Amino acid sequence: MLVVMKSGATDQEIGRVIEAIEAAGLKAHSMPGANRTAIGITGNTGAIDSSPFSDLPGVAECVRVTKPYKLVGRELKPERTVIRIGDAEIGGDEFAIIAGVCAVESREQTFLTAAVVSEMGCKFFRGGAFKPRTSPYAFQGLGEEGLKILSDVRDQYDLKIVTEATDEPALDLVERYADVIQIGTRNMQNFSLLKRAGQARKPVLLKRGMAATIEEFLLAAEYIMSEGNYQVILCERGVRTFANHTRFTLDLSLVPAIKRISHLPIIIDPSHSTGKREKVIPLSRAGAAVGADGLLVDIHPYPERALCDGPQALLFDQFKDMVAQVRSIAAIVSGEEKKITKQTK
Amino acid sequence: MLVVMKSGATDQEIGRVIEAIEAAGLKAHSMPGANRTAIGITGNTGAIDSSPFSDLPGVAECVRVTKPYKLVGRELKPERTVIRIGDAEIGGDEFAIIAGVCAVESREQTFLTAAVVSEMGCKFFRGGAFKPRTSPYAFQGLGEEGLKILSDVRDQYDLKIVTEATDEPALDLVERYADVIQIGTRNMQNFSLLKRAGQARKPVLLKRGMAATIEEFLLAAEYIMSEGNYQVILCERGVRTFANHTRFTLDLSLVPAIKRISHLPIIIDPSHSTGKREKVIPLSRAGAAVGADGLLVDIHPYPERALCDGPQALLFDQFKDMVAQVRSIAAIVSGEEKKITKQTK
Amino acid sequence: MLVVMKSGATDQEIGRVIEAIEAAGLKAHSMPGANRTAIGITGNTGAIDSSPFSDLPGVAECVRVTKPYKLVGRELKPERTVIRIGDAEIGGDEFAIIAGVCAVESREQTFLTAAVVSEMGCKFFRGGAFKPRTSPYAFQGLGEEGLKILSDVRDQYDLKIVTEATDEPALDLVERYADVIQIGTRNMQNFSLLKRAGQARKPVLLKRGMAATIEEFLLAAEYIMSEGNYQVILCERGVRTFANHTRFTLDLSLVPAIKRISHLPIIIDPSHSTGKREKVIPLSRAGAAVGADGLLVDIHPYPERALCDGPQALLFDQFKDMVAQVRSIAAIVSGEEKKITKQTK
Amino acid sequence: MLVVMKSGATDQEIGRVIEAIEAAGLKAHSMPGANRTAIGITGNTGAIDSSPFSDLPGVAECVRVTKPYKLVGRELKPERTVIRIGDAEIGGDEFAIIAGVCAVESREQTFLTAAVVSEMGCKFFRGGAFKPRTSPYAFQGLGEEGLKILSDVRDQYDLKIVTEATDEPALDLVERYADVIQIGTRNMQNFSLLKRAGQARKPVLLKRGMAATIEEFLLAAEYIMSEGNYQVILCERGVRTFANHTRFTLDLSLVPAIKRISHLPIIIDPSHSTGKREKVIPLSRAGAAVGADGLLVDIHPYPERALCDGPQALLFDQFKDMVAQVRSIAAIVSGEEKKITKQTK
């Protein structure tokens, strides 16, 4: 259920509704919007009786949520969520470019790359310290040592750090060292990890599972939000299909589909989806054009020596070209997107 | 095999090579390029002996083709193919917008739509007279009567007509009335129809099968070309996946993949792939951004009354918005694409 | 709509209903069953008024069909359809083994194979004279010469001939020479060919498209039946998925799914689906176990020299083993299947 | 690398090789077979020098493993692995039926079900105490209380308990209370959990991810084995495809494919793959017929009241029918399978 407050409801009135919800043994999720605050209720096992809440001062109405998800939906929060970290944001007016190395391999490789990311005016740096690898015998990342390098990158370049947590102990560390906690595609339905991420106080970047439906993807985000962390960024990274000219099939139709039903920002990953450098720039442009809020891209100073996913990493010059192109396209879309959202049914 | 002529080879020298190929009971496919002409050889059952050709005057070298396709590949023709019909072109500098009605339902509906297409400066009009329908009980199109309406549209608006041929008798009619012969996704491996299209003297727009690999798609184009019709336009229209938020999953990664190995132009169909109006504009933009040479889009004066695929048809105002957005993006990509092609390996 | 006759309705009463339907400009499809005859009506563009039919003598009731398909469904004909050709049948008590060569390559190869098929007591022989090939440069079959060889096989071994028609001219020939007309997976939505097959007076074996849903598959069969040919055998031959350990993924769950909604027999093709000999026997057994009515299998006297799909052809000894195993399993299933059909909702 | 011992090698000689491997900082995995013992080596980062091992007494040869997996492959252990728990086994001569409830809901429901499983002579009981659920608001299982009920089932009926561990804390409990630790499809690439399972001293039943390739599946098993737990049972439970007549598409072709390259036993799950009761019996039969070593099936005393996946649970009478049918088929396959393995290349 969803308690919608009147547009002029006071903080005190909102507080009183939250208290009443919690007194009933339920969990209250307050979502302030431009015009009104709505409060989602979770923790119930059956239907909720609305009578204890509907007559409280400041309450406009109690709405039964018919979707399987409650907190990710636009019913609860019609305005789009903007994730803000210092002066950087995802989901706002600026197209967010999260660039960096697939795996942190060394201080030198990481800093060389960060310098270019910073030079291009990007605000986020990605780099993997814990790498989920298909084979137990493949390079698994530098672990905490990698996180320290990333932390030093932040100090030096003022870049926000995005890095993956592959399990709970890793998440503890990532939460300490990084700015955004990434949950990878193979963990999209690792529900314990999602719950732990929901208890973190930092934004979570959640990648779509490689065969996840839109509902499963949103419910994975719901796991995080139901624990009280409402700062979730969705990421489309390609799905598994029969197509063999690409590693995964980047499903750009997901972007408008998500925007219709969820307030969460959504970005794309053209690097891991295609697995091939020459497709990364065209699909980055396509991602900006389709209306994504940003992208996640791999670059490398010398990809032929990369320990992980070298063939997909852009060279520095390619990266610079890409950033320029993507920004021009995002600028075109930015104004248009709002118009369209209004017009289309 | 492939006979590459010297850059200064005369028409006479080229003619003599073709004669020698035909004298050997084989078929010669001459592909003139900016710098040199190459002549593809088909019709052989085993390997071809190059000795009768390699010493003819004007021949630079004889190259064995290792791919399963010969005529669609860039080995034979490194320059991109541009399809020209009067003053209109596909694959050239201008992004081609082929807009119109899914099915020709009436003269009024068709002319209303054509007026808008023409007003926006688009040069191609699409409309189905023969509709391949999943159910035998669904509206199957107006047939020749529909073709006549389309022909009148051309006369009135100077729009080039693109329409589907669903079988050989339909192709005979389409060849007579239209400018571009469309082969639909369900017929991508209707090899008899492909061969018949290869004997036509008008360009063929070939849609990818809904579960076709890139190799199968190119080999379907090869069927057409091997009969002597080299004017083929490829069209990505979505593939079948588990995803249920979209009718088909538009596979934009195919566009750069095709451009690497084939000289043929490739366009996208955002209408049939998504099946939903609200996704058509975002994916049209994405198609322009990924580097497609054009798109095929459905519009309708009153989609709620359409006999076929109404929910995917853009309203006229949406169409106008879309055209403006797509052109801005295509302009950005157009110059960039060439740079990238050079840089990326 | 569906006119259900009373159980004691006379031929004259049935004839009168058919006349009334045709007089209304519609098409009548009479389906006699064990207890009652039902008459399907097609050819209508909107809803049909039942009043002219419901009061005719012998009519029990008029039923509106809610499914998109009418003639393939169990609403019209609850009893399972059995296809009978001389003493052979598909869909009856005996598990039908349709064995033979992928492509007829020579009289010797075909007769060697037919001798083994006959020796094992199988009643159907398969062999391709018209081969739909992905590449225009691959062996396309012997054509009419191949059909003549097959016809001689029938004369010598009393085997019923199953062979593919790839287009209308081929269908004309196949109808003349063969006993069962096969429509291949790539032509499952070649609607002109389906209609032509519907006008043939011989049974049609229809293969599922490689990405066809169950509804699309049934509607393809409906195309054939709506033209008046009710002898359709469905064939599951594997669908396209991401899995790369098999050529296609044999979808055995389709068999019970089809049996719930359609009266048509369904067989499986373990050869083309797997593409690898070592999987053919296990999946043949699985097909018999899941309740299929038969299978279609490739064998070859010397597969290493086969012109088409050699790696999937069983050796003769393997074929004999397979037949024995499959028959033992089919015998177990045969009785059980009926029990289950009754029990399960 | 793989050190193959001579057929008469003594335990002492084997021990000396293991010592030498460990002295080199590597990990030794000894796999005794019928004729010879092979010792897999993991823990290396680059290629291993075989010279320190090849001349040790009892060593026949050192073999470089070319596959990405080492311990799951038949190169290391040609004999099939049989998992033994008391008098029960999986992978041996008897077809293993692991039957029970999807979720342990109550002592009564669990004991009612266990009584039937025991009555039918099955040796394994399944029941979920920790349920991975797509929605955070769905019933998540009884946790340790459920494990205690399962433990009591074992005491009463002498059934071996198979139950899922969804995270590390759950695995600690499952290892204590159960006989077989199940890792679910959503955790197939939860590498931390796989490693933890590899440190357990009880067999692990590993379900295939819903979009996992055969190589990814085997490498997931390799993660478990590389930690020293060699008792892994693989389980095919359906993959995600476009097909909408079934929840997942059961990929039975995986069974013969796995048996060719791995020594591990493989079973199937007809309940979760189809999601519909009426398909469970046909696909159970198909699983036995294709050569699987067993199956995992849901039953329920009153499925309409089940808290989880009721529509897929067999009724008790259906279960009894299924067991009888499956055993008849498995008996046919059992002898045949060995013959085929020898014949087919």
C-alpha cells in the first residue's frame, strides 16, 4: 500500500503517518516528491487495512499497489530519481559517463586511465577490485589493495569511484572505500547480497541479469530499496541470445520500458555487452540516443596486455572521440525526451 | 574466387575477363569500385583454377574467398554500396527515412499519410499491399488494388514506393508497380522467392529473419546477388528473445557488425521490432546513432482504427518530432562514422 | 464458430448444415468424431450470427471459438487425429519411425538405406529431393530425379515416402510422387506455400519454425486446414537458443503442450535439432518417452561422404539399436499416456 | 596439468607425487579410478613445468589439460563419478528420484509428503527451508526451523535430505542438518558460495543457471571441486527462451553433452522447468529416457494451498504413476546407455 500525503502536508504530519505504520509492525518508506510525499508500506504478509492511516491529518489517500513491485514504481514516486554524489549526479540533466578499467591491475595502469577520464571532464571512475570470473583459475582482482588504489584516484582526481562487490565481505570493503557499490549481472538475484546492499548508505549500481525479465530486474532493485536504500541505478548490459556476432545482445528497448514504469535512473554498458572495441562507440551513441542516463565504459592504456576483457577496452583516443559524440547526442535527446514523455501514451 | 583488376584496367580488359569466366561455364559478377573493379565468380561446384584468368591483361590478382559468402563481402567491394532511385538514395550521405502505413487500407488513409511523409521531406513511402499474417483469418492486404494506390502516391508526391512481396506472383506485381521490393522476415529463407528477387531489376529490401544469425542473413542477401541483382538493402527488425517488454529485441549491435564485413547498406525497423508506439522514437534515435543508413517506420492518421499493427504506428505529430530528432543525430554520426571506421581494428 | 451436431445426427442433417453455411458465403469444415460431428466455420470477417444454424435439425449447439485457431483445436475435435496411409499410420497406437537420408544423393545410397529401414519394420521413408540450403552455393538436391528414386523405393519396399516441398512448383511434383508432403522449418510461415499444401490431397508434415511460438505453429497448421486439408502432422525440430552444445534446442515440452490443445499428431526430429550423431539416440528415446507420436531420423550408409548433414546421420547399426530402444519405451508410454490425459487438469 | 599414475602405482607413490606438488606451492587433486589414479594440479598462474613430477616413481605421464576446466573433465577421470550417501547413490545403476516439497511449509505437509516418498522406495527427500524468491515480499522459507523438520524426516523415514543453501550462513546450517547441499540456479555464478560449498564435506547438487552455457556450468562445478569437494551432482532445470508454453525450456540435449565431457552425474528437474503439473510426468519420462542419472520432483498433499509453486507439484497419485513409469524407462536405458557410449564417436 501507498499513503499519498496532501501537497501541503507538514513534516510533522508525515512523521505521524510513519509512526503509525511502524506501530502496526510494518515498514515505512517515505519518498518526497516535487509536489507531494508518498509513503510506501512493506513488511505486510497479507492485504493491509488502510483505515488506521487514511484519516490521519495530511493524508490525501491510500492506494493499493497492484504491481508486484512497490518502491521502484512511478505510482509511488512520479518524479525521476536523481542520484547525487557531491557535485556529480546520475539521472539528472547531465549524461553520466562512468569510465575506467575493467580490472584494477596496477597503480600505473589505473592512474594513467584516470588522468584521461578526468581530462575529459567525466565525474565517475570505474575499476574492478573484486572480479567475478567464470573460471576459478582466472585473475580474480587485487581485492582491498585495488580499492586503495581507487581511493587514491579519488583523492588525486576528484573522481567518484564505482566498483563491484561480489559478496558480503567485499561489500563491507567497497562501502568503505568507494562512492557507488556495483552489483554485477551474475549477482542480480543473489538476494542476500541485495539485502546487504540495501543496508548500505551509498548508491548501488545494479546490473541486469543476463536473462532477467524487466519484472525480475525491478524486483531485484526492490530488494535493495525494501531495506531502506533508495539510491539505486539500473544498468542494462546485454542479454543472452542466439546472436553470435556480439557477446551479449544489448537490449536498448529496456530503457524506455523502464522509464515508463520506474523512477530509477538507467544507464547502459556497451563494453561488456558487445565484448568488442569496434562496437563500443556505435552502441555508446545509441545508448545516449535511446535516452539512457549514462553509460559505463572500459578503457585501457594498453588493452593487448589487459588481464581481463582487453578486446573490449577503448584506446584513449577512441574514448575521447566517444565522449564528444555521446555528449552531442545526449544534448539533443535531453530536451526532446521530456516532450515525448508527456506526449506518448 | 575473386578476380581483382588493376586500377587502370580498361572496360575492354574487364569484358575479356568476364568472357573467359563465362566460357568456363561460370558466372561473373562485376563490382566496379572507386579505385578498381573486382569480379566475383560463382557457379563453381569445387575450387576454381585461377590460371586461365590470372594472366589476362589488366588482372592484378586472383583471390580465393574464404568466407561462405562472396558477393556481399567487403573483400569483393571495399566501398559501401549506395542504392540510388532517381534523386533518392540509401547508403549515401543522407539518412533515409522510409515512412508510411503498415497496410494500405484505403486511398484516403494512404494519401493522408503520404502528404505528411512528403511534407517532412522524406523520399520513400512504405505501405503493405500483401500482408503476411500469422492467422489465416486476419486481413491479408488489398493486393493489386493497394499497389495501384501506392503507384498513385508516387505520381502525386514523387515518393519512391517500398512494398512487400510475399510470394512470386506478388513479386511480379510489386516489381511492376513499386520502386523497392521488400522481402519480409518470415521469407528471409524462402529461397525461391530470394532467387526471383535476384532476377528483378529493382532494389530489394531484405529483412532479417527473427532468429537469423548474421551469416544466415548475409547468405540470404547472397542468394539475391548471386542471381545478378546487386542492389540489396539489409534491414534489422528485431530478434526473438525471452524479453517480454518488447515484441522483438532490436539488435542494434548488428549494424556495426554488418558494416565491418559487408558493403551493403543496413537500415532498422523500430516499429515492428518494438510493437509499441512509445518505444519507436527512442529506438529510431538509437538507430541513427548506431550508424544505420536509414529506418522504416509506421505512421497512421488514426491508429486506433488500423487494421494491422495500430499500437506501433506513430501519430503524425510524433512522426514529425522523430524526423527532426533523427536527422540531428544522423548529422552528428555521419562525419564521425568515417573517422571511426578508419581507426578501429 | 463451431456447430456441434447431436450424437445421432444423420449424414443428411450434417449435409444440410454444410449447405446452410455455404449458402451464407462461408466455408464449412466437417470433423467427424467418435461420438459426434462438429462443423467448423471459417471465411467470416466479423462475428457470425448463429441463428440460421442453431435450429437446423440435428444441431446440438453453436459454440463461439475464443482461440485464434479454430480447426486445429480440441474444441472442434476432441479425439486425436490419426493420419492413415495404406496400412501405415501416424498418431495411432504405433510409434511412427520415419527414417531415411537427409538428401537423396544417388540411387545406390537411397536403396541401401531403404533396405535397412524396411528390414527394421519401419513404414515410412524420408529423403530430400529439394533441399533448402542456407548458402546458394550448397548442394540443392536432385529435384525430380530424386523424387523418381524415392518413388522406386516405395515400389520396391512398400515404404511410404515423406519428402520436402520447398516451393509451389516443387509441391506440385512432391504431391505427385510422394505420400506425405513435408514443409520445412524455414517455410513454416511461407503462407502461400501453406495454402497450396492445404489444397493438396495428401498429408502434410509441418515443421516448427526455429523461433515459432506454439500459437504461431498452430496457426501455420490452421492455414493448411482452412484450405480443406485436415491431414496435418506437426513436427518439433528444435528452437534457436543461446546453447552452443547443440545445433538447436529440442523443445520436448511442446509435445504435451500441443496435445492439450490440438488433436493433431506431433512427432520430433532428433537429427536436425542436435546436428550430432551421439545425441540422436538419447533424444529419440526422450521423444518416445515424452509422448510424441513418432520421429523423423537421418541415417546414411557412409555419413563421412554425405553431401548434407553427415555428422548427424546415424550409422546403420546405431539405427537398429535406436529402433529397438524407442519401441520399448513407446510401448511403456502408450498405455500410460491415456491414463495421464484423463487424470491431469 | 594432470599427473597420470601407472596402473600398479602404490599409495606411497601417489602420496609422494602429492607431496611434490604441494611442495611446489600448488594444489593436488587425487582422483582414483578403476585402473589408475590421476592427480589434477591447480593453483598455478602460468604453465607448469612437468619435469619435477614426470620422473617420480609410479608416474606414467604428465598431461597438459587443454580445456578451461580440469577437474570436472573425463581426461582426469574417465570413470563416471558415483555419489554415495549411506545406501543411496546418484550416478550409479539406480535412477535416483529426489522427491519432496518445493518449500517446507509445516511439519504436517512435510511428513505427509515424506511418507509417500518413502512408500515408493525413493531414497532422497527434497524440501526448501531457504527459498530464493524473485520478490522480497514472497514467502522466504522457514529457515532453521524448516531444516529441523527435514532432519526429523530423515530420522523417521531414513530418507537422505537435499535442501538449498542460498548464502553462506544458510550453507553452514544446511551442511549441519542435510545430506546434500543444493545450490540454486540464481546462484550458479555466486562464486563465493561455490567456494564455500567446495569446502563442505557433503555432496553438492548444482543447478544450471537459466542462461548458462555448458562451459559456464562446468566451470561453476570446477569452482566447487577446486576447493577439494569432488562430490558434485549437476542438474539441468530448464533455460530461458522465447517459448511461452512452458516456464523454462528443459534442455535435455545437455545430458548426453555433459556425459561426453564430464564424469559427474547429471539429473533433471521437470518441475521447476515446466512450472505446470501436466508436463511433469512426460518430461520426467523423457529425462529417464535421455539418460539422466535421476530427477528432482515436487509433490504436495494439497497443491492449491501451496505457498510456493503449487501449480507444478504433482498430486500423490500422479507421483506414484510417475515413479513407476520412470523406473521402467530407466531400466531400458541403463543397459543400452553403456553400449552406445562405446559405439558412438
